[in-house]
Amino acid sequence: KNEVEQSPQNLTAQEGEFITINCSYSVGISALHWLQQHPGGGIVSLFMLSSGKKKHGRLIATINIQEKHSSLHITASHPRDSAVYICAVRRNEKLTFGTGTRLTIIP
Amino acid sequence: NAGVTQTPKFRILKIGQSMTLQCTQDMNHNYMYWYRQDPGMGLKLIYYSVGAGITDKGEVPNGYNVSRSTTEDFPLRLELAAPSQTSVYFCASCREGAGALHFGNGTRLTVT
């Protein structure tokens, strides 16, 4: 079993839908990162969480440390949100990555 | 600030050749990382460094070497390239502790 599991692996939705991507992990961590990778390949950091909830524009990230689970939500989804979303957990100096969720938003 | 700069963007190597992937950051970050990304797989840690003069192996270090002589630079060396090293390589950096991650644009390497 991987240390970091993401679900779903692929998600297709209509423009405007509310999107939820999940990340579960099996070890104690000091922080969790949500990243976005566009088709061009570049990786951008969206959030870093150690507790609670963070919001940036239409994106919301939550983490439940006791349940070892985090969610990334996108409200009013748009085709430009189409990308691969990656969860990564930090343990000491190292990061372990999930395999990503490929999101496609159809106009 | 340029952030994290990786060169080259693309490279094709023949089996047995060697090359160095360059990574430099101008944010004075202590932590730097090299990852490889294979299709359908998560990013795998090759090597990392927590400061100048300090490097350590990650999950998949075989066939690679690194050095960290300055805070800014963290080059990755491939000796005797093999087809299994065909991948996309990313360099990343962050502040010590739980800082946000900054990635380079990646290097797409093909070994034939």
C-alpha cells in the first residue's frame, strides 16, 4: 500500500460543478501539500496545510490530522482548472507524493 | 526573482553517455530536491539536500550523483545513462521546515 493514496484517479465534470479530490496517508506528517500540474508539465504549489482549512479564490483545502485525510475542493469549476492535482506529505525533510488526480472540466 | 531554474529542458542521450542536469534557485532556500516522474507514477525522490555541503539519498538514487557546494546550486549527475533513466526530472526547493514548495520547469530526458 502506498503511503499516499489519492482518489479518484481521473475525474471529468461539467463546467460549474463542485469538485472534490481526496488524499489519504498512512504515516504521521508535519505538513501536507496540494500541487497542480498543467499539461505543459510545470508544477505549481497550491496549498501547504498542517491543520484546519485554507482558501484561495475558488480553491479550498482541508485536512483532518486524526483521520489522516485531506480534501481539495474547487467551486464553480472552469475548463482552465483542467490539470493533474497532486497531494504530497512531508515527514521530516522528505516528501512523499501521490500519483495524482487528472481533472478534466468540459465546457 | 527567477525562482527555481532547471536546464536543459530536453535532452536525448545514448546509452552509456553522461550528463549533468543543472538546478539553481535564488530564494536562499536551504532544502533542495531532485525528483523523477514516470508516466502514471508519483514523483520519486532521487536525492535531497538540507544545506550547502549536505546531501542524502532518496528512494531511487542508483545511477545518479549530486553535489551541493553552494546554497543556490544543486546539480544532478547521470553517469553511464541507461534506458531506465528515461523520465522527466524536476528540481524543487523550499525553506527549512514546512515552507511552500517551488519547482523548476522540468527536464525531459530520453536515453536510447
